[in-house]
Amino acid sequence: AAVIGAIYVVLTLLFAPLSYGEIQIRFSEALTILPFFTPAAIPGLFVGCIIANLFGGAIPVDIIFGSIATLIGAVFRLRSCNRFLAPIPPIVSNAVIVPFVLHFGYGVNLPIPLMMLTVGIGEVVSCGVVGLILQTALLKYKNVIFRSQRTV
């Protein structure tokens, strides 16, 4: 969980110009695919998002609710369903919650439905495209990567 959180923070800050704002592609959100493999990823994603928002200069409302959006997406993964459905919870939770944070927390004067669309598109890119590429790569090595966790 700590490694996943650290990677989330590094990716968010590395791509900071794209990670924050009303039009955002947070590539670190691709990691929300990891709970498909193991629930141990959930706390790492949540804490990583909190830390990334802190270092990114987010306001308290964003730190709380933006991180909760990532937590909801990670908790409600569709592990037992088709693997291609796994990105849907983080896409939906962020597309619904983050625009309200932007509007009421930061005073972004754009229509909430428009921000739902822009944030949703960014989540589709990060979770739906990059996340599924990551998932496909990890499926080839899941027995090697996640085996040590099952023996503990």
C-alpha cells in the first residue's frame, strides 16, 4: 500500500500541470485499477491521493472530497465482473464529485455538467485507457507480483 501511495504521489506531482484543475488528466488515477488485483491497494490509493493533494496546494475541501472520490472508485471496483468494467467506479466517482469541489471550493465559474464532462474525459483517459493498459500488463505477471501477498 505504501509503494502504491508513493507512486500515486510521484505521478500526480510529475504531471502536475495536467493533474489539477477543471480540465485534468491525473495519470496516477490509472493505479485505481490495482484493487482489481488486490484490496491492499485501496489504502495506498487513498493516502496517496491525500498526500498528492496536500503537496499540490489543494484546499481542505479538495483534500477531503477529492481523496474520497478516489477512495470510492477504489472500493467499488468491479473485481468479480468483466475486467473491462473495472475502471468505471473511479471514472464515475471522480466525474461526479470533483466538479462540485471545483465549483464550490475553488469558485470555478463553469457549469457543473460541463466540468463533469471534462473531468470524466480525463478519468476515461487515465483510468479507462492507461489503467486498462496497466491492467493488461499486470495480468501477464499477476501470479508473480501478487503471490507473496497471498502467502503472508
